[in-house]
Amino acid sequence: MGCPPANVAGFAVACMLSVLACAQIQKDKAAVSVASQQPPPPWAYPIQPAVTLPPDDGVPRRVPGSTVAFTLTQIRDLYVPPDWHPGDHPPLPGVVGRGRKPDMFACGYCHYPNGQGRPENSSLAGLSAGYIAQQITDYKNGLRKSSEPAMTPPALMVANAKSATEDDVKISAEYFASLKYKPWIRVVETETVSKTHVAGFMLVPLEGGGTEPIGQRIIEVAEDVARTSLRDPRSGFIAYVPVGSIKRGETLVSVPAAGARRSRVGPAMART
């Protein structure tokens, strides 16, 4: 469930990213199945390894531009999202701002209070309420699921959806639909990228790991890992893509034949 960019150039990049990702994912999964039966590549399906979080030292954390402070315990509270910039959005209603223990996390925790989301979930800001509600219904009915069962965030979303009441769905869908999506992912064409590992359910540059060819991958990382680890909804992401990707995306939305192919592929992609 991603948010369509507000302009043609941005939509072109989004189309390119989707097509490139889906094609490469299928290629990689097929190769893995035939060759080694190993898990799919982490760039496509970041699988969070088991970790032990450091204990809360009680020191309040802060992020730029915010007047509030939160401890690690508060930042990790899945039922009450840390709201660093309450002036950036309307008051958080119902389950958006407060979950129901133990069955349902707050929607605003994963998707952020401003609806911008992160790589392991999605951006909801500005999507229609009907579309959002339909996705939750599909989760409830088993029609939408992850291509990689070992990924934790999609499994949590399915569990949340199954616990949601009609009022929960209506309130959260209308809230996120009322928000305005903002540019959130900076696309950079490159031939090489930093080596990465999975941390916090996303790809993070490996300190001292050097670089490697990007190949046909999309490597999305945080602009500022420290701020993202504190769940700062003003700190976005960078998508590193192969050279020529933006031009390919522009072709998808500017050439009639390519546009026709995109319209046929689009609905299928919505369930990946």
C-alpha cells in the first residue's frame, strides 16, 4: 500500500521502481529455488535477525525541530506512537494514536502519525479512505499477504487487521486519507552502493563494509539512521537505483504502449 507521487516525474520513478523490483524479485527467487533453497535476497525481503535491544538508560532522546523528548521505553511502545511533531498533523484519533493491548498496535506507530511510513510498511498519507479500508478487508480475508512469510511487519499488519473493528477501520482510513503526502524518498542513480545489513527491519549501511555493484537492485536506506531509529517522521529515505532507471520510469508514463502495459500490471503489483 504505497502512496502515488504527486507529479508525473515522481510517478514515473515509482512505476520504474515497482517494475524493476518485481522483475528482479521473481528472478532472484527463481534462481534461489533452483540453486540453493536459501532465503530470498535481503534487499528485496529484509528479514530482521533476532536481536536483544539495549536496556532503557532513562535518558530522554530528542530530534531536530521537536520540543518534546522520549525515553527508549516510550519510543518502543507499539501502543502509543512517539509523536515528535504533533503540530504536523491533526490530533491522532482512536487506534491511530492508541492501540488496544494486547491485540492491536497503534496504526500511527508503524505508519507514523503523519502517514509517511517506512520501508518495512508503507505510506498511507493521501490515499483514499476507500482504498485503505479495502486493503484492511483483504488482510482480514487472507487476500493480501507478504511474498515472504518470514517478514515480521506484514505478519503484524495481518494480525492488526484481523483485530480491527469497523469503527477502527473507518477512523484510521479517514484520518490517513485526510493527510497530504510529502516527498519522502530521494532517488539516486548509481553503479555502486554501500554494503548493507538488516537492522530495525530495514537495510542499513554496514559500517566499514565498503561498497559493491548495485546490479539490478533497489537499495533503500535512511537519510539519517540515528533519526530514523528514533522514529522521527521528518527524516526520510534514499532509494539507490541502477543508472538509467529514472528514464525508464519516465517512458512507462509517457509512451502510450508502455502506459497500457503499466495499467495491466498495476493491479497485480498491488498484491505483492
